[in-house]
Amino acid sequence: MIEARHLRVLRAVATTGSFSAAARALGCTQPAVSQQMKALEGSAGTPLLIRTGREMRLTQAGEVLVRHASGILAGLTAAEEEIAAIAGLRAGRVRLVSFPSGSSTLVPTALAALRAAHPGTQVSLVEAEPPRSVEMLREGDCDVALAFRYGGAAEREGEWDDLIVRPLLSDRLVGLVPEGHRLAEAGSVTIRDLAEEPWIAGCPRCRRQLVEVCEEAGFTPRIDFATDDYPAVIGLVGAGLGVAVLPELALESVRPKGTRTVTVEPPVAREIVALTLPDLSQVPTVAATLEQLTLAASR
């Protein structure tokens, strides 16, 4: 196998004309130069240098190798400089996928801080709800996934065991009812209090959680409308078409016109996390993104 260090020595010998001069140029000993040239000729399977008096002359094979060595070494140097920039967070990229309410709350704060600290880092963002976002991470379509899950379901145990999980916050569900609703002024309600109401449901995972919580309370919710768009959920509730339970994070960036929020007891919350693959967790841009998401959640 031809090694880059051997190519550097060959180029130095070709440039200076001797082993001793090449050794001085490279800051090493003449025996070291001679040893590396023997190793290179062994890898090439043919002589590369011919001694003519006190000088070394390239064979035809040596000339070919020196001609290619310049491009190879230039490319390697460029690669080393680019890798050093990535390692030092002067460059690099991170691909982030997030669910919508995370995109409008946690992500802007985290990415603004990341850009301020490391201006050379490039970030791309796409939206997807779990479990699709987690599938994208495992399939190599993103580097960090902002995701959530609800506790208590045995079938979901171990679903992230192969990933690095960075807990961010516990996002409690709150009730949303129209203004003028019989429970609009209530300090808190139970899910059972809403058993006879028409429901507006959210994303598939949230919908499944709603059904589970209601069934534990002894009833099956009548879901009249379902949408992945939280502002649409709020609009439908505000129009008096039903009630809903939403994560607090979903209400943070939306003005819930025509609605009132009520505390739901006993409390139900979803776990908000940032996920990445074990090998990716050591990449500087990924580690910095995870850190900024953690800081954004703490605020």
C-alpha cells in the first residue's frame, strides 16, 4: 500500500536530488529517508530512483508517481484543513428534524445561539412527527431528531435503546375549551369531566395518547376532527366545535383566540428529547447542537 508519508519523501528527493538534502528539507535523518524509499519501492513493485553519481534520478515509474503525488498530497492537505475546521467548529453541518411545536419554540432559540457561537456551522431543518423523525435518523437522513413520546405504554419500551437520548423537558398537556364553555372558568378539570364533549385531536401519536387516557378514565372520546396542525386545532376549538388537550409547548407560539386553557388532573405529560446515533454524538456540530437544544429547553 502506498502511503502519503512515502509520497512526501519521494517528492522531496525528486525536488532536492539526494537523500541527504531531502532529509534536511523534511527535518529527519538520511537513514529514515532511505528506509521510506525502500518501503515505497516495495509497495510499487518496481524501482523508483536511480543513483547517478551523487544525485538521485527518477525512473519512469518514479516520474509517474511524483506527477500523481502532487495532486494526491494537495487533496490530502485540503482534506486535513477542512477536517480541522469541522473539528474546531469553524465549518461543518448538522441536519435537524423536528416536530412543528418544537420547531416554533425550542429550535429558533437553539439555532440562533449555535450560529452566534459558531458562525461557520451550517444547519438544515425539516419537520416530521415521531416516529417518522426517528426513522429518518436511523436511515441517515438527519443527524439530530427532536422528538417526543408519552410514558406508560409497554409496547414503546426500548424504542430508543439504540440511540443517544438527550432529555430536554417534560411538556404537560393542558385542556382547551371554547370561551363560554361550562368549564371555561374551572381551575382544573379531569378528563372524565370532558367525556360527553366532541373532541379535536392532534397528530397520530397524540391522538393515540388521547384515546388511551380517555379509555383509562372509562370512556372513548368522540373525535369529530383530527389535524396535525396545532393552530387548526385551536381554531376549531375557538369556533366552538369541540374541546382538546394540547401540550403547553404547542400553545407557546400561538394566540389561542376564543379559547380558554384549563389544567388537566391528574397530570399527563409528554417527554421532549433530542436524539442522535451513538457515532454521530462525537461529531462537533452535532454535540454543539444538542448542547444548545438543552440550554434552550432550560430557559
